[in-house]
Amino acid sequence: MDYKKSKAPINTVTRDIMDLCNETNNIYESVAIIAKRANQISVEIKQDLNKKLQEFASYNDTLEEVFENREQIEISRYYEKLPKPTLLATQEFIDDSIYWRDPSKEGQQID
């Protein structure tokens, strides 16, 4: 997923907590869902960054090291400018693009 194109803000935004608990009717449950998704996003971003930086892994010194170092710096800057995983997860939750379920409520019939 291209997190750079996300509608998530780069900086922290003040949000009305009542808007976050509309779907779950429980702010703590909403925060738990957002936190779990933020952890997933963080792992995805870290794996992607490590995979890209692995291409530059050099076990011997070469003259091209300076050029490769510039590319590594550019890649690192790109990832530094991405919105933080918490902001991405919050935006996904607000946009209803996170699938979540509560196993304790499954099987209960609504009267």
C-alpha cells in the first residue's frame, strides 16, 4: 500500500472522541482497534524499508559507496516524511477501511 497517498495528516490532529466511538459505542474498543492496526502498519513499513535498504548491503568497500549512500539517504527521507502509523490507522478507522470483529459478540442473537 502506498501510504504517501493516504488522506492521513502528517501532523497530529485533535479529534472528537465521540466520532471515534460511533461504530463501536466504546472509545476503548475503538482505540484498541486503531492501536492494533497501527502496529500492523508499522511492521509493514519497517519490512518495506528493510527490503529496500537490503539492496544496498555491501560487504566490501567500493568507489560507488558514496553514490549508494545518497540513495539510502533519499529512501530514508521518504520514509521519514510518511504519516506516522497511528495517524494512518486512525484515518483508516474513520474511513471505515479497517475490518474488525468482536469474537465475544459473535453468535449472540440480537432481539
